[in-house]
Amino acid sequence: MVVKLHQVCMLSIVINFGGWLIWQAYLPPTAYNLAFIGVYIWAIVILTSRNGSNVGGFTMGCWHPCFRFNRHSRFVHTDNNGDRT
């Protein structure tokens, strides 16, 4: 899974460079937008796939964690010694 996410990041760098070239040429950004839609879909599929590539003991079993936002941003976690983390 980590290698696939690395490939997504490398592809996004290439697409961003292509988007910069499109921007410099004053062309419409439709191809850039569609390319990134594909990259985002690929990343979500990688994150939600459960094909046994369990890295670090964690795989996501559904789409919900991809779109969940932290509603308790002011909550402070402490470790066993009482120190803030």
C-alpha cells in the first residue's frame, strides 16, 4: 500500500508540472482537472482496498474514514505520564 501511495504522489507531481505548463500556455484546465479526479479516485481505492496489504496493522474497511473530519480539534491527548502529546 505504501508503494502505491508513493506512486500516487509521484504522479501528482508530474500532473502538477503539466498543469503549470497548461497555465503558462493559457489553455483551459479541463485535462488537468480530469487527471486529478482520476488520481483522487485511485488514492481512495488504494486506501479502501482490503487485499491483504496491511501496513502497520491498519487498513480502512469502508469509505467513511476518508471523509470524516475531526470535530474535537481542541481536545488534548495525554500520554501515560500526563504529558501532552
